[in-house]
Amino acid sequence: MIEIERKFLVKSTQFIESASSKKSICQGYLNLDPKRSVRIRIIDNSRSFISIKGKPFSKGVSRFEWEKEIPFEESGKLMLMCLPNKIEKTRYIVRFKGVDFEVDVFKGANLGLTVAEIELDDVKGDFEKPKWLGEEVTGIEKYYNQKLCEKPFSQW
């Protein structure tokens, strides 16, 4: 239940040729409390999840996360209750040197932003970085999806 991840900007679309899969994601937030967020996520217009995430610790590298799949029919009703500026993105899964990167290419109000995340087993976990990976933005709040809902990339 503790999520350990690091986040990076992406400097080219070179990752696409190595992607093993991609999916369309729409997510909305029921609250924007800095101590916890409650999110509804719809994947490929067919599967839905509710997630609760706690406040980040360890310099933004880890935090509590709970997620459960919910009936797709219910997600549409919950999305109507979500705050404005829903997050729309295409997520690519890219395996590099034995590690999976999730690369999110944002759409809508966050168009132009591409971010890669890597989940690790340890806060100090080491991995090799692909050439398309840019500056690390782990712990910089404006890159959190929750914050992108409050102040989209187009308003920076």
C-alpha cells in the first residue's frame, strides 16, 4: 500500500517506438485536500477505479495509496461529482533495461506535458535512464496529477 515512484519530464517521443502498450485514461478528483486525494479513473472507456492517496513523504518519492476497481456504470456518475479540469492522457508502458516506465502524454488543458514515472521497490532504488528521459521532477507538486487538475499546464 506504500507507493514508491520517481517522476521525470520526457524530452522526446522516442519512447513510443519501444512501448509495449498504451491506454487512454480519464481521471477526476473528488477532493483536492493536500493530506489526501480521492480519484476516479476510467481506462479505455471500459474499466474504472477509485483511489485514495495520502500526502507524499520521503521528499515526494513515496506515499500511501489504496485502489479498488469499481463497476464501470458507477464511474460515470462519480465523474459528474468530480472537480473541473479532469485529467486526460494516453499512458504508454515502456520497458527499458528490465524496468517499466509509465509515460503519460497529456491532452486537454495539460496538452504539451509529457511525464514518465517509474515505480521502485526501495526509496533509494537505482536504475538506468533512457535517452528520452529528462529532468527529474519527483516531489515538485505542480507535476502531481491532483495539482494539474487545480492548475493545468496550459495556465503555467
